[in-house]
Amino acid sequence: MSASSDSELIISIRDVSKTFPGVRALDKVSIDVRKGSVHGIVGENGAGKSTLMKILSGVYQKDSGTIVFDGEQIEGTTPQQSMKRGLAIIYQELNLVSTMSVGENIFLGRFKEMKGMRGSHAKARELLDSIDCKVDTHKLVSQLSVSLKQMVEIAKALSFKSKLIIMDEPSSSLTAEEMAELTKIIRQLREQGISIIYISHKLDEIFEFCDTVTVMRDGHAIDTRPTLEFTRNDMITKMVGRAIENEYPPRPAKVGGTLMEVRSITTRKLKDVSFTLREGEILGFVGLVGAGRTEIVRAVFGADKARGHSVFIGGKRVPIRNPRDAKRAGFGLIPEDRKLQGLILPFSVETNISMASMDNFSRFGFIRRSLEKGIGERQVKALSVKTPSVRVPVGNLSGGNQQKCIVGRWLEIAPKIFIMDEPTKGIDVGAKYEIYLLMKRIAEDGGAIILISSELPEVLNMSNRVLTIFEGRITGEFDPAVTAVDRIMASALGMKEVPA
Amino acid sequence: MSGIAKEGTLRSVADFMRSYLLVVLIAALVIGTAIFEPRFLSGMNLINLMRQFGPLIMVALGMTFVIMGGFIDLSVAGIINLVAVVTISLIQIVGQVPALILGLAIGAACGALNSAVILSSGALTQAEALFMTFGMSTVYSALALLYSHGSTMHFWDINKSKSLFQAIGAGKVGPVSISFLIFLALLALLWLFQTKTTEGRAIRLTGGNKIAAELVGIRIRRSIVVIYTLCGLMAGVGAIVLFSRITTAAPVIGAGFETNAILAVVVGGTTLKGGNGSVLRTVMGVLLIILMSNCLNLLGVSPYLQVVAKGAILVFAIWLDNRKQ
Amino acid sequence: MVLTLRSNPLVGILTKQKALPFILVMLVGMLFSKTRFYTPYNLLDMLNSSSILLILAFGVTLTIVAGGCDLSIGGILVVSGILSIKLQPVMGMWPAILCAIVFGLLIGFVNGFLVVHQKTEPFIITLGMGLLLTGVAQQLTDAHPLPSQISDFMMISNGTFYGLPNLVIITLVLFLLSAWLMRYTQFGRNLYAIGGDYEVARYSGINVIRTKWLAFVLSGGTAAFAGFLLSSKLNTGSAIYGDLTALVVNCGVVVGGTSFAGGIGGIPQSALGLLAFGMLDNVMNMLDITSYIQILLKGAVIVAIIWLDSFAQKRKREAI
């Protein structure tokens, strides 16, 4: 730990912990940020960075630990109090009202303070000029590019006379030129004595302008050091490195010939995506959140419209216009958002399990209850879903058991190609392992799985093959069994030179 | 373990009370009336009650499916207006059986048109459906006015055979009215449809979560067509039962049916959020509303205050429904 | 198909501002008709007869901009109209009017409680509230028109001021007042923020519940004000005017370009939307279109407008 005295620190985080149902998101995290420095925080998805930031801003409340900001201990704060105190956050999902003008967004809720519309726009102009941003303050935010929106957010942060600005992955959708612009502004802010916490995946940026770096992993702050003391490989190893041998079953052994081929999916977010899937294989998609992983599978499954995409199964072109076609062609999907896209929470476990296989237990449009009753019981037993009965609402079950219901729903019609989007999100460790075993069994029974997960170890340990996806295109293909993790990581981060 | 079980029972009692609070309240009203007003249990009154069951229950049964599918239909009033005036005039022109069939077909066609309007616009919310079907209701009512030139048509103007409609309106088999038998038959059919067919299941799933239903391959667009067509058809049945009973058809005959039907469905316990519900619950809802107005009539409460009571119950029922989620 | 529609600028204008082209078509069309449409008398009459709907729309716009809607205004309109006459013998004219307006504010408060505080869907619950109030109106009048006994009462709406009908002047004043409220006050801007993005508004320290709640209260108050003006205009209070008013006004607001999605639109837009409806009435009368066809056309227009509003959202949602 750094030996600087407390008066030099803008923020001091001590032993902060936070637990969500089933997940320990932060475990005694301690980080100090010096005044006037740019402090980088790196870590995989799910390392706890965003949770930490949300605690700092007051969106979440911490379970334990202390936070001292600018010499003042913070307890039970709200986002708005943090702002007033001088701690501003620029979120990944930008916090602007898209139907309002730039000037009004900067002074949202402070119309009176600013003496009306004219005052807001004049002051906004001043703030934007101070960071060399030329955008018209009367323009609607919905008409701005992502980078301009970020400038507006920065101006908003400055309007509160912020002493600390936290940027949560600001670069995830910026072009190189826009990034250069942001870099300039960050340096400029530092010169004005404003401290910055910069959260990112992209190591280039971290090395370019961060003074100090903290690496986070699994809810722990693993290491904090001046940037110069880190090497690139060092940092990647710390981000991903851990012994994880026993958390995963061995990969499926028998991989056969090509089962499915996808040719050139193009949508607003995807650029000419093509790939193949083999029999008995688990194919992992690695990429940042928002890189386009979910968009690819949704397009394949017919849930989103796409231009000029074609799916070939067993060499034959299969038209897929909607999820129904996909189901007929032998696909199954575990959607990304269990509650919004997967389950009907007030409905019974049985109904939720049987909803994909209605054709199996109906004849001439009539449901045969005797056959349906078996389905719920069978899958609940086969997947050992913990539920008092198949009649209870699925919303009463724990996350892992809910997920098993979705898996069971598809097992009932035995899809050849199983798409699993974040299958273990929000599930505790024991249930995770059961899901892994299920995946292995599906693959070994001749099916194939496309696995999307934000947990890198999970994808790497489960998959026979991984594709890296960055900014809507496939950037690499690797065999995780023989490839160094940092090479895959580098490819998923869109780095041109892959470290040796 | 027994502690958990006990807590479970307590909770299910609380759940029951919450789900059926309205039922309990109205039941209390009915029992109170029966005690203080002996006329309530008289034979005449009960027969009168059974007669009131007719048109509203038909409309409410159709509405149940629309609400269960996660939508709403304000156009039933317009459909009733249109079907009533067209059917009664057709008896004179094409004879009674074709008139009956054509009348029902018009109801179903209006419903199908509603779904076409909604689907083509890509509307997914109840609010959008509410406004669109309101506009459609106005259109259907205007067509009814145009067709009838705004005048009321009477049975006695028809000089062809109208025995079928007279039977629907006033006929009896033993002590039971024919319209009540029609209701029982339709209820049985719709209950089978709701619980035993894949389409009935698809409607429930669509109402429960459109996105999840579509992602498992349910044809949600087809379900939307089915619920509106069915609702239109049942509004047509309601129209025919209604004008057969009162032996006249005015082009404004259906006014207020949309709110009463929604009220019946919601009071019965079908959630406005879509998914859970049942035609049996709606029967209970209609029964409760009829009993309530019957009680209020016997107690001498003005019909206007009864509208107030219905409005208040609708607001209260929606609020309760919202609290449950 | 989607692409060609998107590139068509006409569709773009139609989906954003549906009232203006609608008005223009009518204005141009009437140039070729041999009617008295283009006479100052008729144009003023058109404004005068649209005024009640316009005033209602000003209040409703607040709730729709904030992401809600108010279908109880029809009920408030008739009940407060009746109250402003019925209470006259008891307490005199002005106190009666005041009571009527307070009544509207109270109903608005209850609506706000249900919709904003309890987070129920605004559409059906305010519809139910409207039904309830219609019953109240019928009870108060025994479903008969209730004439006012004070002759001054009628003059409030029917008098003129330097040749301009009072009603037009009142509407104009309310228009300016509400436009100012929405455009130049913290309250108005906060409503836009809430409708645009509820969570962002909340995080920005806006008291979202209180602000949105107040919108419903004001909507109730405006509806009550319109109700007393309507009673004064007709010199009677009656329960029958509430039937379709609420839905027509809410549609009119959407025609103007204020979307149920919230956050966009405003008072001038709503005024245009309701004027379009008022003009449609006027034009149809001028052209001697029978009343049944008028009803038909109005229904069709409402469907078309909401259809366009939904379709615009669909295009946005499904853009590739």
C-alpha cells in the first residue's frame, strides 16, 4: 500500500464488502486514490468494479467497511448527495435524458439555480468550451455520438465542481480519434487538480495515462501499484490468473464434423459475422459486454432481424425468420435475461418447463394433461431442481433452480444446437457446477453448445474452441486448452499485437 | 418443519384474503341484503337475476381472453351496436338462420380487424390497444348509426319468422331460460378452449410474458388475432342475446358494455397484467356485479350511485391487482 | 420496405408532427370549397368551440409529457361543471366555482396517488375514475340538465371583450400560462426529464414522485376549470358531455406530437393537435357532412393517429 498521508488522499476505501443474494460481490476491498492523480482500475467482467463504483456513488449501500472522501466519512449517501459533495460518476450506460437538450442535461434538476433556460445554456457553453467541446448546447442528446455524450457527461461532472470523477469504461464504444480526444481531456482535468478513477479493460489506455493501477478479481482488490511497476503480462496474469482446476468438469471429448455454419450476419451492431459449429462441441464466445455476442446469437435464433444472414445445418440452408423456425431447425436458447426473456415468473414451474414442447404433449391442438404432467416432474427430477412441487410459481425458486427450469424446458425437445447466453449469471457455485455437468452431457449426447459468458474462466474451461468478439466482429479463434489466457484476452480486447 | 408449514398456511390464508378481498366484500353485501331484505330471496327476484346474466356475461367471457393475453378491448360497445342493428334488419332480408350466422360473422370480423390494426402498427402495450380499440369502437358505432339511420328497430316491424330470436330472448326449457343454456354451453366450450387447447395455453403464455413466449416459439401474433376475433364474436353473441330479450335494437344499445365487461373480468380476479385468469373467474365476477346491483336496487340505491359504486370497485380492483404483483 | 419508409421524409414528418400536415390539408382543401369557412366569423367560432377541449388538453399534456395520461378528465369536467351551478344557491357564484375547481384538484390528487405513488398503470385506472365520476354527475343532476339561476354566470363564457369572445381570451391566457410553465420553469423542465428517463431524473435529484403527482393534480384542476367554463357556456350543467371527451383530448394531445412514451411534445403541439380536431369538426359541418359520417371520420382519425404513433416506435425498435 502507498504510504501517503491521509490529507493527500481524495478518497480512501477501507475493507468495503458487499453481498448480493448468492454472490459475494466485494470482499474487503481497500483502495486509496491520491489527489490529482489518475487511478486505473482493471479487472474482468464480474470482478466487482462496477459494484464498487455504485457503492461510491450511493446507488448501492455497502455492507461493511469505511469510505472517506476528501476527509469526510461517507455513510448512507445517495447519488445526488455524492454529486453535490464533488464525486461524479460517468456510467457505461450514460446518464442523460435523450429527449432533452445538451444544456438542459448538464443542469438537469437545477433549472432554477441556473436562472432558467438561457442561463443553463450559457453556463453549459462555458463548461463545454473549457474542455474544447464545440457541440451546440441546444442540440438534443439523442442526436449526439457516444463520444459527444461523454463530453456532455464530463461537462456535467465539472458543473458540480467535482473533485473526483469516476469513468466507468468510457472507451468501450469510442473510435481511436475520439479516444485521443478523451485522453487529452483527462490530462487536462488532472492538471486542474481533479482526481480521476478510470475503469477499463483496455490496457493500452491504462498504460498511457494512469498514474496508479488497482487490479480487481472476484471481488478482491488484488494489487495496487504505480503503473510503471507493472508489465502488461503481469497485469493480465493478475486479472485472470487463478487456480480453477476443480471448478469445472473436463471438456467434452468427442468433437465431430461440422454441424452448423453461419454465413455473414450483418446488423446495425454486427459486421459480417461467419462461423461454424461442430458436433459434440462447446463453442465459447469471448468478448466484452456490448461487443455483440448476444446480438450474434439472437440473429441466428431469429429473434432479431438481420441482413443477408444464412444458416446451414448439415450442409443445407435453413431459413430462420423467427424463433419458431429456429426451434424447428433444432435450436434451443437460454436467453441472457432470465426474468425478462426466459421465464413467466407468476406461472408454475411445470408450465414454464413445458412451454417449449407443447407439440410433444398435444394432438390436434388439444393438450393432453397426462403427458404434460410427466414433463414437469421428469425434468425437475432429472435436473434435481429444488422446488416443493411443480405447481409453485417459478418466481419463488432461487436463480440456479430457475435456470435449470429453462434448461429442462429445452431438454424436453432435445435441441441439436443449444445457445446459452450467460447461463450461470447470478447463480451460486454449487448450482453452477451442476449446470456445467449438464452442458457436458448435452454435448456428449451429440448436441452442440454455443456458450456466452462474461466470466472468462468459465468460457475458457468449458469450451473446446473459443471465438473472440470485439466491436461486432470476430477477431480470433483459439483452442483454450493450449492457448495462453492472455492471448485470448488480448484478442477479445481488440489489441492488434498479441503478447507472446 | 411444522413452523414452516404453519407459516405457509398463514401466508396462503393471507394470499387468499388478498386475492378474494373483493369477493368477500361483495359476499358480505349479499348476505346482508338477504337478511335485511327478504324480497332478495324471492323466486321472482332470482329469475330476474338469471335473466340479467345474459348479454354481459357473453361479452365478459370474450374480454377475459383479451385481458388474459395482455391486451384490452374497448371496441365491444361498437361491435354490439353494429351487430344488433344489422342482424335484426337481416332477419327481414335473408331469414333468421342466415341472419344469425351473418351477425356472428360480423362480430368476429370486427374483432379480427381490431387485431389487424394493432398488429400492423406493432403496438405491444395495453395502452396503445386501449386507444386503438376505442377509435375502432367509434367507427363501428358510426357504421351502426349509418346503417340504421339512427332509428330503433323493433321485432314487430319484422313480418318474417323470428322464432329463433324469440326463443333466445324469452324461451324456456322447463324452468331454465334458453339464454342461460346458451351461456352454459358457451362457457363449457370456452373453458375447454382455455384449459385444454394449445391455443388457449399460447394465449396465457403470451399474456404472461410476450418476449419469453416468442423465444420458445409461441406464435404470439396468432394469439393476438385469436383473442380479438373471439372477443368480437362473443360481443356479437352478446348483442344477439341482448336485442332478442328486449325485442328492439337501437344503434346505441351497447353503450357501457366495455367498462362493465372489463369490470367483471377484473373483479373476478383475472389480472390486468395478463397471463393468469380464467373464464370461471369471470363468471364469478359477473355474478358478483349483478348481485351487487340487485342488492343496491332492493336497498333503493339510485342507479347513478350504482355507477359510482362500479367505478369505485374498478379503481379499487386495479389497485389491488397492482399491489399483488 | 422498412428502409424505403425510413428514407421517405414525408413519413418522418407525419410520424413526428401529425397535426400540422393535417391542418394544412384542410386549409388548402377548403380554399376550393364554396363555403363560408374563410370568414373571420367562422374562424373565431372555430376557436371558440374548440376552447374547452384546448383547455383540457393543456392539463393532460402535463401528465403525458411526464409519461402518464389522464382519462378521468371527462368525469371531472362534468362533475365540476355541475358543482359550479348546483352550489350557487348555497354559497353564491364565485365560491361555487372555487369549490368546483378544488374538487378537480382533489380528484387529480387521488389520481396522482394511485398512478404515481402506488405505481399503477394510468390508463385503465383513470378510465375507472372517469366512470365513477360520471355516476357522481348523474346522481347530482338526476341525469337531467341543470340550468343556472344566476344570469351573470352565463356571461363568463359567452361575453365578449373588445369584440373577442371571453372564452377565446381565457383559452389564450391559459395557453400562454401553461406554455410558460412547461418551457420556463423548473417544474416544467423536470416533467420533461421524468418523462424522458425516469431513473436519470431520479438520480439527478429531481423529486420525481412529487413532481409527477403535481402534474396529475394540475390536470384535475384544469379539467375542473374547463368544466365550469363549459357549464357557463351552455348555462347548464349536464352529465352527458363527459363520455368521449377524455379519449378525444388524450388522442388530440398525441396528434400534436406528445407521445405516450413521455418526454417529448408540449403545450403548443397539443394546441395544434386539438385545433386539428376542432377544425375537422368545423370543416365537416361546413361541408354538410352528416353527423354519423362525422363520428365515423373522427373514429378513423383517432385510430390512424395512434397507429402512426405506435408504428413510429416500432420502426425505431426494429431498425437494423
